[in-house]
Amino acid sequence: MSHGQGEDSGAAIGFATARGRDWPSVRQFNVFVPNRVGGLLDVVRRFESSDNRIVSLTVVDTADCAIIRLVVRDPERAAETLEHARLPYTESDLLVVQLPDGKQPLLEIFKAMLVTETNIHYAYPLLIGPHGCAAVALHVEDHEAAAANLARQNFTLFTENDLSE
């Protein structure tokens, strides 16, 4: 269930009480691996050899370790996969926003974020967007305010349910 365009704002559910697979958020896994050859391959292989597809991935590389940030279709199974492999990880919430039609869709999204003065910590594209739509994942300072603001401005926010379809 996407949030935003086409929804009756009078029937909207408060974000604070709607956390779950329909809440306008997507779980990101932050996997910590030693910075050595094959580390990324090892993590990706664990998901790509199953039917739990990676829909977005980015890597933060440092001299000692790497943080592989990824979004998958089935977060519960991803947690099981990472725990079984004994890979240290954390989870964080992302906003996944459909890129609007137009010449400068990112500019439109980022300008909308300015309204609430919400900082974007980082952003990266989805490899496989819900329903074939292009989308961007955002890690923001104030998730609930940003989600409410984007929905109010008729941006489409995707949920974990949208990714699993």
C-alpha cells in the first residue's frame, strides 16, 4: 500500500501508530564486514542465491571495515540470513519515494524536504523499484515529519509491502 498520491487525506492513519509493513518506511540492513577482497560478494551471494532479492545496495568503505547497506524484498528472512551467517548488522528506517514525472525529480523531492528543514543523511536509488517505478531511498533526520510532509505534497511513499510484491 503506497502512501501519498490518490489517498483520501481524511482517512489517513497516523504514522506514529501504524508502524509495520504498511507504515511508510522500509527497513535497511547495515552489514559490517572486514574490508577485504570478497567481503561484498559473500554478503550478496547469501541473498542472490535465494529468492530474497536485493532491491537496493550501497557500500561505505573505510580502511578497516565496510558497511554494506541493503534493502531486500523480505526483511524478516534477511535478518534470519544475516544471523545464520553470524554477520553483525543493524537495522534503520528509510523513506522510499517514487521519482515524480518531470525533468528534475530529485530536485522536486529535495525541495519538498526543505519545507520541514529535515536533513537527508544519505540517499541512493533502488535497483528494482516497486511496480516498475523509479524510486530513491532516503535516510533522514526526522522520519515521521519527512514522511508526513512528502505525503502531504502528494509524493508516493513505498512500504515494505510494496517491495515484496
